[in-house]
Amino acid sequence: MTFKQVIGFGVAGNFAGHLEQAGEANDFLAVEVKEAVQPKAIFPFYVPSEKAGFLSIYPLSTDAIIPPNDADNLQIEPEVALLCDVEYHDNKVVSLKPLKFAAYNDCSIRKPNANKISEKKNWGEKTKGVSSQMFDLAGLSQGGELDRYRIASFHQRENKVERYGEDSPVVGYSYFHEKLLNWIVERMNNQQDVGPTENIAEHLANASYPQQALISIGATRYTEYGETTFLQSGDTSMVVVYDGEKYTPQDILVMAEKGEFSQDGISALIQQVA
């Protein structure tokens, strides 16, 4: 399944502590928030429009990561992605309807001199990842099916597998359920081109108001190993979104060590680093 006609957005700062670990908290000092736990911004990672420059390059892959030529500080960012229908009225977004969810890797370069978040996110083909195992989603209401899921991530170098991100409940996101969707809609309509953020309404217009959006809703905190270990050629990245009522974190670790994940209640994204 490809998403070449689907606009791609990510949410920055939706898991307490991640931006500090990634060395990016200072990028958002000028961004006004209404409460301390509020995410900082949304950013584009793919815009299906020739007007979008580098963001017009389709970056998603289900099995590979191609590193940039000029950076050696590439990190896995384990997340949940939502495939949403977008509803407009008078060229304004009025609602997002989540249809499916999957494991997602918002693979990122740590570029301290980047002007925009998106410059760290899309540097060409196969620079992001989304699992081919997508599960249907009836909505994002509290108590829904996604509430029982968890996010885990692992890094394999040669034959050694290590936990990369903290095994975290999806409900651990700072903004979730309708609160998250309403905030994203507001940002789509009103976010401006200021500091590291971009005018999202312009991207939507340039893409002729796409009917769907793939939205990654924030990266979890790293383990100490993940915070200090960067991807190299030959490594394997694993992001796993799994049903926490069916599996324990130890169950998922055992599967990661084997490199094989059950498809029952598990969306797994395994990418080889070129």
C-alpha cells in the first residue's frame, strides 16, 4: 500500500522528554503553547505537489532506510501513524476521521542548523517508514481499540538486539483522542511560517486539498542506548505497535531477537539500513 496521493504530517513534542533527548527542545522556545504538555507543532514530511520542492519526494518505505550522505547522526523515531480522511469546508479543514493505524518510523537527522523541522525528516526516497500491517480504526475516542496498544522499538547491529525506545503505552501521548485531532485541525488551519514551523494551510492548498493525510503522532522517549546510538549501514531498525492485552514487553523482545513478529495484534516495521 502506497500513500503517494496522501499528504504526510508529523506531530512534534507529543511525548514528554523526547525533544530534550533529541537535543531539539531549544528549537521550540519561541513557540507559544497554552499548556506545558501541549505538542509544539505539526510538520510536513511529504506533500504530493510539484510546488513542494524536496517535500514532493515520496519518502516512505516498508523495509529500508537510505541514510543521507552528509550525516552520521541518524536516529529511529518510534511512533504510531494514523491514516485519516480529511474533511474541508471553504478550503478550511473541519475534521479528521482516523481510518487505520500502523507502526511508523519518523527517522530523523539531528541537524542543529536546520531552519525547519521538515529539513530533518525528508532527504529523499526511503527515508521514513510505515508498516504494511495497518489495522482498521473505528475512531480515536477514549476507550477505543488503540488505547490498549503499546509502542516498542529495537535496534539490531550484527547479531545483537537492544531496546531503542522505552516500551510505552499509546495512551501515554500528551495529546490523544479527540483532543489531539482537534489540535491538529486547528494547526492545519492556523499554523504560520515562524521559526521551525511552517504554514500548513499553504501545503494543503499546493496539494489541491488531499482527501487523506498520514499523520505520525509523536516519538516515544529513548532508552539510554537509543539516545546515544545512531544508525549505521547494515543495521536493522524495528518499530512495533502491539496489543498490550495480548503480549507483554518481554514477548515482543523475544520476537525482536528472532526478527519475526506475529501478525495477530501486531503492526511491525522492520527496516534495513542501506
